[in-house]
Amino acid sequence: MAAARGGRTMPGSSGLWLEAGHISTRRIKAGNKCLVSGLTQGWASLPFQHAFSSAPALLTALQTVNNEQGLPGNSQPWFTVAVNKLESAQAQVALDMAETSSYGGLSVNQDEVIGYIAVQQGVGSLQPVSASAVNFAVVLSNKVVRGWGQGPVAIPFGADLGAMPLVVASQASRFGGDGGWLRLSSASSEAADLVVDEDQTCNTERGHMAEKASVVAFSGPVVV
């Protein structure tokens, strides 16, 4: 899923607001186990340009590898995106090293770019030119998605998106101390089954405290 930077209402009948942008940061979060000594942790503030009526679904992804030392073959330092305190006007983000901070955690000296797409929760229908309508749903779940060891949890779309929906999702909280990232287990016409996974650098367990998830799903491909 890609969007040009800026804010706009989703085309079609929904009137839901979408905001896309990016933030540069070297703020780090890391797992409590195998935490490298001397690592300074913190969050970067991400204010939204649009005043959402409630917390939006927030999709995030790294856009750069400015601190990378190990490629090809062995990424170091290793990052995913952590999200905290997702609210209607803002969120916090960081580069999450999970339990891998012993491998390059102290050598992070450049900002990385985190891209984000924030979308107002709801359902709607897109009307692309010369194509059939595409239905979509936007959901910010409650604190219910557990770890790989506990199994997937179904997050309802609130709409029927057909037999093969296209699902994009990001972890929307960081309650678990180990860090982690969201994975899609499966999807039906009305829900996505999601799970939080963890690295196994420090230990082999993949259980996780319940987290929130941001989900944007479509009934088919679309360009608008």
C-alpha cells in the first residue's frame, strides 16, 4: 500500500480521512532480555496534521537502512517500527531492535526514515476510473492480538470484503517488553487473523503480551 505525502479524504462514498508522511529518527526501543549495556532508549513524537475524531489506524514501515552494517546476508543493526500512545492527534514511534540490541545497538548514529499512513476508522467503497467498485475497511483493534505461541486472533473488518481480501496491518502498541512485529496468519471475507511474532536471537519463546493492531483491508486491488 502506497500513498503520496499529505492529507485527503478517501475517494468514493466514505469520506474517511487519510494522511501519509514520514518522520526521521534514531530513537530506539529494545527488548529487556539480552539488552546491551549503555543503550539509551526513547520515543519520537509523531503529530498528525489532521485532527482525527478518534485514534486512526496507523500503518508504519521503515524507508531507509542508513545504519546498516551487515548486508548482504546478515542485517545488523536490525529494526522494525514500534508504535506507542496512538491517539487522535499524535503517536510515538521508534526503531525497535526487539532482543537483538547486542548486535549493533550502540552503533546507531544516523536517523532512519519511518513512513506512515494514518486512516480514519470505518468502511467505504472506492470508485476507481474504468473499474468495479472496491470496498474497504479500516480498523484499530483493542488490545487482543497475542504472540505466536498463543495463536492468531481474528480482527473483524466490520464489512464483507469478499473471498480474497487484501490486508495491510501494523502493530499499533508496544505493551510487551520483548518487542515484536505483526504477522497475518490468514484472512476471510470478514476478518483477518493476526499474531505478534518475536525474534529468537536471545531465546526461543515466542509468547507475547496482548497488543493493538492497525488493519486496512480491501476487497481487491485498486489505484485511485
